[in-house]
Amino acid sequence: MRWEARELKVTDEAALLPLAGLVRSVRTPEFAGVTFHEVLCKSALNRVPAASSMPFSWTINPTRGCLHRCTYCFARRTHEYLDLDSGKDFDTQIVVKTNVVEVLRKELARPSWKHEHVALGTNSDPYMRAEGRYRLMPGIITALAGSGTPFSILTKGPLLKRDLPLLVEAARTVPVSVAVSLALVDPELQQKVEPGTPTPKARLDLVRALTDAGLDCSVLAMPILPWLTDSEEQLDALFGALAEAGAADVTVGALHLRPGAREWYLAWLAREYPALVPRYRTLYGRGSYAPADYRTWLAERAGKARRRHGFDRRAPRRWARSPEPTAMPGPVRALEPAQQALF
């Protein structure tokens, strides 16, 4: 059955946002409680600030807001720029750039385009469930590969498996990097802290599918949650599962609580683990990031798990074009706070 036949057009004024390029706002039975605001964007490529230490210069975000409902998501505050709140609205008011593929093709065809690396998944997940409805990623992948532009994808969404043939083909001509976000393997805790995300098992299966397809898959084990997912047993279970799934490497990073995410996460913590609230207020009392001594301690503990499960013995890889479908970047071993803010 076609989507259009099951859509409910939104008519209440509160749901019709003053978004630039807004075409319509719709709801569907398959996404209860969610409103999709379909817009026509003027640009698809977003330049990363020159002062950034990121290993890429451009990003693409086909959507704003996210159905994953991660309590800790740093991007929550970006919804406030739309006169929406960083809590429930971020989870349920999803902006979709329906013409992003058409605009991207035009931008990539410009003589001024230098074919710099483009990252997807730095603000919203390109393979959240809404991608099954809008199918924007196949066009984005083919546009980037067809223009000779290297790109990377970061996701929690097993829906990416749908596009594996496209990614394998793209990797024959341009450097392609894929990373899966997974920082805990306890399904009960996962459902509490990121209730809209696919299960840890589903994401481990995605790592295996990417590896079986000939694509190296790195994992971002971020964020590690103090006193919730940072024990030796939990890190050992995580690294063990990732090694078994065939992950190429793992990058660990501690939770950071920027405004927007900070209020939402601490409210969740007060409901679920109230005894931890004073400890978090002490740990994050001076800013958004965990203190340097905690990050150093976490890196040492994670380093032991890395070595125990053989990740330190895996040869680093470099960007390289290859006639084979295996063109992956070497993973970043540790992220500074400024870098963590993009993921």
C-alpha cells in the first residue's frame, strides 16, 4: 500500500511550523506520535568550520531531529533553532529535506567542487526508520560516488543493509567508510537510555553484514556512561561482542552533556537512577565534558579491553582507492571533546 494512501495531513496550527521551504506536515499510522515536516532545502552540503579538527570538511544531514530518542544526544539543542524544544520535539518533530538528492547533484556538479570528504550521520542518523519511508540515501550514495567524492557514514540503523550493494559498488571508485554506533550490549539498559534505537544484536549483525560484504566497519563506542556502562565487565563484554562481529576497530568516548542534552539526560537519570544524580552533577559540574582524569582513566580501561580482544594487533588502514570493494579510512583512536561534539 502506498504511503500517500495512509497519510494524515496535519491541519492544527501548532504543528505547522514556520520552516523555510515547508511543503507539508504529515503523520502516518506507522509512526505514531511523530510528525514529518517535509521541506525543500536550498543546500545539501554543510561546510565544517575551518577551526575544527575533524577529518572531513563537509557533512550532509537529510533530516533534522531523530527517532532514536537517545537521552544523551548532543544534537538535541539544534531543534531549538526551529522554535522546538530539545526534548520530546526532537524525538517526534522530524524535518525531512525531500529534495536533498536533487540539490546535492547540482552542488557536486559545480566546477568549484573539490571532491573533499563528506560525512553523513554527524547530526542525525541517515538510516533511522524514516529512511525506509523517504529512501533518500540511495540517491545520496550514487550522487557522491558518481562525482568521485569520498564519503563516510555513521549509523545505528540496520536499514543500511538495504544499500550494501550500492556501498560496495561505490567503494570500487571512491574511498568509503562505514561506522556503527554501539556503546553497550545490555538490551535492558539500551531500551532505557535510547529506546528508539535498534537492539545491540541488530547492530552487531550490521557490523557482521558489512564485514561479510568486504567493507571494513569501525565502531564508535560513544558515549560511555559513567557508572552505567564503564565497568571492566561491561567494556569487556562490548569489545568481545564487537571482535566476534568482525569490527575493524573501536573508538571509545565518554558522555558529554551539552545544553539541551544535559537537561534531558539528567531528567532521565533522576527517573531511572536517582542515586547517581549527585555524582553526575559533581563529575559534570564544571562543564559539558567529563574531567580529563576520568577520560584518561576510561581510555586506560578501554585500552585493556582493546588488547584483550586483539584490536591492537589489527593493522591500521589508510585512505586508498582500490579496484576491490575495500576502501576504508584508518579509525581515530581517541576523540577530543571538540571532535566528540560532532557525533
